[in-house]
Amino acid sequence: MRWQTEFIEKHALLNSYSENVQCVIDWLEPVLSHQKAPFCLAINGAQGSGKSTLSTYLKSYLESQDIVTEIVSLDDFYLSKAQRAERATQYHPLFAVRGVPGTHDITFAIEQVKRFNNGEDFILPRFNKATDEPYSSAKWLTCTNKPKVLIFEGWCLGLLPQSPAQLKVPVNDLEATKDSNGKYRARVNQFLSDEYQALFALFDKLVFLNAQSFERVYSWRLQQEHQLINRAGTGMSDEEVTVFIQYFERLTCWGIESLSARSDLHIKLDENRQFSVAT
């Protein structure tokens, strides 16, 4: 199909990409046929798993079927450096770094998804990872076109909070050295158990792209950063990525362990990001 060819060329993907992700469309078509619009589809995938590419592909597919669709990422709701600095002062210094629950404007996210669900105009913010700041609101997307589908993608969507026992043991050097008393991860878990659950409850369906190992996520994240540097001319060094990824390790591994039971579609990824539907 023409839209598929154009998509693959635009995003410099292998010709096999369409065939690889067809299993998601095969699942989505009957789901949408039984759902009333508006429909909010959540896609959970670790860093570098391809959830943004999949989201954009699904939008292209849906719009080829005359289904108006918008996309937003959890990353687009990151707080500014100044706002994260306030949380770092209030809760723990590690909240200065974007990533974990507690570093997003979830109240705003909830408001916009509710407005979408109610058929009202809504706003989708945009975040500039190269500068680590939100884009100016002039670059945000004001949706007045009453889309039927909103695809909401993010690395920790759908996760339940962890138990106190799970929080006791550090999972990496970052937690062992900078959160030895566990206050940071306990506060992250508190955010996850409160406002984030309220956001997740607004999703109609959840697709889980299961990376299956954190080592794989780390290598994908390095690739991502190299691409960002090539595109934007700035980004993190490999050493900085090694530190940065540790902020995500606990909940990424928790997702690999727990989300298969909570998702509506569970896709296992191999090291080359090839899809297979888990049964």
C-alpha cells in the first residue's frame, strides 16, 4: 500500500517493518470495531523498543482508514528543569533528572485525556530532549479536530506500584550509592501508586512491547542517543547514558516481570525488535 511505502521510506525502515508489526493491526482492527470513539490506546515499551515508531505507523494506518488519530508520549509531559529542581528540593535530589514517576505533569496529562474522552478540544504538549526542557507552548498541539483515537505511548504505562519488600534492595549502583536509605525509590513508588494510576485508568487498551531483558534496553538506548546526536548535534555521551539508564532500570524490569498479565496485547521483542504475539 502506498502509505506503507511512504512511511518506510520516510522513517528509513526495513521493508519488512510492515509485515513485522501487522500483528498489532490484526489485533487492533476488531478491537476498534467493537469500541465507541473516542478510544485511547496506551503503548508501553522500554527505551529504544520502537514504541514511538509503532505509534506513528498505527496513526498512518488508521488515517488511511479515515480514522482521525493523534499521538502523545508520556515524555511530552516532563516537567521543566526548574520544576524538577523544586521536587529535588522537596523530596530527593535525584528528582532533578527526568524519567521516573514524579518528573511528569500528570495532572495536566489526566486533564487532557479526559477532555479527549469527552470529545472536547485538548492540548498535547511537546518536550525537547536535546535541551531537556519543554518546547514553548506555541509549539504544542491544540486538537480541535475531534480525533477518534488517541495513542498514548510511554515507558512505564500500566505499571502497578511495587511492594515494600521489593523496594528494600537496590537494583544498581545509582540506588546503592545515591539512595542508600531507599527514600527516593519509595517516593517514586508513591507517585506511581497515586496520580499515575489515575492516568492509566483512562486508557481503553494497553499494548506491551516486552524487551525481555534490561541489557537489551541499554544497547537500544545507546543507539537512540547516537541517532539524537546525529540529528540534533547534541546529546549524552555513552558514559552519561550508562548513568541515565539506571534511573529507569527498576521499573523497566518490574514491567518485564509484571505487565504481561496486565496488558491487552503482549508483544515479545527479540534483539532486532522483531515482534511475536505472546499467548
